[in-house]
Amino acid sequence: MKMNAWLCTLSISCLFLVSNSPSFAEEKVAPVRMGCGMMTFDTTPGWGLRPDGSSPLGPTHGGVVIDEAGNIFTSANAGVFVFSPEGKVIQTYLGKDYSNLHDMEIRKEADGEFIYGARNNDAEGIKFNAHSGEVVLRLKYPEESGLGKIRFNPTAITVTAEGDIYLSNGYASNHIFKYDKNGKYLMHFGSKGNGLKQFNTAHGMTLDTRYDPPRLLVCDRNHQPKGRLVHYDLDGNFIEEVITGLGMPTSVAIQGEYVSVPDLHGRLVILDGSNTIMAVLGHNPDPKKRGSFNVPQDQWIEGVFSGTHGSYWDKDGNLYVQDWNVSGRLMKLVRVK
């Protein structure tokens, strides 16, 4: 790990020791400052909670995206919740069409803004209108792939500028399937394992627009020895390992040259344009609670993550971070200018 990342981690630890941050169960919670340098953030205590302090989400195991108006969409087991920037729920998409969206991407198209989602336990990819909820496309397991009968449990989805869709079967065979914009199967690549060109849980994925032409940036969460990000071209050819030693990287979100990478072990790593670690946010020092789904709301600690799973940048460089959590946790981190 680069020296600047160690310094960031040290500064975060010092903040926690000084502030001794209270849990959400207490009446008043002070913001916690985390990170360092240009990647310094303040938490927003109580953001997204009901007036009585409870979470509206229920169990969370999903992602975060933001529309052009600045509204925040997060997926929980029950469906999709839409928040205003102030943290109020302004829309919900609940029920059988919207449950178990493990990963989401949002895209503006000629006829509106659309959310693409990977529904792990519902064995499909999906595309729906972000503002009406209308489902316009479903991506099922492509039997024409010639792979035979395999388990289909998609974990990640991304879309190119031309509309081609990539759907990762990260909780099963670890193939990545490519479809055209109409859902026609085109090809697949990848296999399960710990080899250089294999995936051991291709968990998260996005289009890496920092490169020309763009590349696929894939979170190889369980690859040994300690998690990595890898680049593939859009034809499914391996390019390189981007960075290793990230614990259990779950997803990636890009703004400009910066990349936020949630680590299921209870922290969020920020990379710069050279894929060097700039900051580590929310590090959880408790081995019993990091990487744990079963941390109830009365045990949440401000500024400390538990099972970091999804993140997204808004236009001002603030971050929204979701924990994989039994009570449903979504946090707003405000960038310190």
C-alpha cells in the first residue's frame, strides 16, 4: 500500500479515538471527519432516516445511483428507494419486479433515464424507467451460449455508450455475458478460479471511462490472496490487473479520474487516475463487526462502516455509501472543499 494511504488510515484512526463517536441510537450524533487531503469527507448523521430515527429500507444488499436531478436511488432486498438530496424518501419501487437488485447503473437515453440492474436471487438482468418504473427489458440466462444448464445468479451490470450490456454471473459460474441493447446474446467470457485471467466472484463491474477506448473494470472480490480490480476490453480480452490487496472489493463507481471501491470488510478505498490509493474511509477496527451483515441499527457507529457494498458520487463530489446490513444502512459523506 502507498504511504499516503497509510497516512489517511492513521488520521482516520486518530479521529475515532478523539471523537469516540456515539451510535445512532443516541439522541445527538456529531459528524465525523474522515479521509485526508482532497479526499476529506464529513458524515451526515441521520441522513436518510425517518423522523423517529429508524431506517425505511429494511435489509440492504445492493447499490446506489443518482439521476440527473440529484435524487439518490438505492436498492434494498424489498426494492428500490429514491431519496431527495436532503434524505427524504420521495419514491419507491417495491415488489417482485424490483426486489434483489444487487447492482445498479443509471443511463440517460433518448427516451428518458433508465436503471439497469443485476437481480442475483431472481436470476436476471433488468432495465426499467427510473421515473415511471416501467420494465422495458429482461435479460435471462442465454441458453444459446452453449454452456448448458448452469446456475444463473447475476451480481453486476454495466452498459456501453452504444448500449451493449454486460451482466456478470458472479455468484455462480463467473462468466460475464454480453448482450446488445435489445437483449440479444452476443458472447461471453471468463471462468471461475484464481488464475490471472479467471474470476473468483466477479462481484462488481462498471465501464472505466478514464481510458480511451473505455474498458471494463471488474471487482474480483474473492481472488486470492486478497481481492483485486482487473481490466478487460469490450471484446472480453484480459488487459491487466489494476490493483490487488483490496480485501473484498464489492463495486466500483467513477467520477472523472477518481474511483470509489467499497470493501466488504468495512471500509471504502478511493483511487486516483493512476490507480493509487488516495484515502481509506470508514475503516472498521472491530473484527467481529466488519464484514458482518448482522449489525443492528442500535450498534451502528457514526463514521464506521460494517459491510460496505455500494457507492456513488454526486455532481459535487459527495459520496453515498451503502452497507450490506440487516437494518438497512445508507450514508451521505459530504466532501470537504
